[in-house]
Amino acid sequence: MNLKKISAEFSVCKLSGPADIGTLDITSGFWFLGKTDEELSLVCETSSVPQNAAEREDGFLAFRIEGILDFSLIGILSKISTVLADHGIGIFAVSTFNTDYILVKKENYEKALNHLEAAGYTVTGTKEEN
């Protein structure tokens, strides 16, 4: 399975309401908005965090599982998270219709990718390219 590095630093934010999205440019960059009955969360490039975010956690780097993942596939995210958990590395995962994105604190990023390569994953890209 191929994993591709994403060339951006990310933040995970808690918003008080839709107005907190503020000046986020939804036409560019990476961002993911999630709303439940209990919260409104935003994952975005750190340079795009809205000023009025209620809470934020900075310092994430990310990679994605390459390709389009069929909904019938089982255990892909579980296997990746197990490899990293076995080495004490926490993740923040975001799933889209096509694939999964895994965010790791930047101090653990290279270590995480090295462990995944040792487990048989192929890592492509550099932090400087998309």
C-alpha cells in the first residue's frame, strides 16, 4: 500500500459555531470540517486557522493512503494505526469519500513513516511537494 506525504503543517481546531470559520479560504489548501450534534471541528493548514477558533492543537504533519479505497476494504486504517500504536505514536485520522488521511505530531512524523516502511508500506513524496 502506498502512502503519500502532504506538504503542509496542520492544526486541529474546535469551533464554537459556523461563524468561527471566518476567513478560511475554502477554495484552496487542505481543510476538513466536521459537525456532529456535540461539536464543530476543523482540520486545516496551520496558516489558515481562523483567529476566533475556540481551541486549537498545532503541530501536525500528514500523509494519505494513495488511490481510491473501496468501501468493502476492511482494516486499512486499523493496520496503520496498530503499527504506529505499537511504537507509541498517536494519530488523528480524517476519512473522505475516496481515502484516509493520517495526521501525526511533527516530532513523530519521520519515525512514524520509518515504522510504516519497515512494515511494508511504500512512502512517496517529500514534505516540500504535494
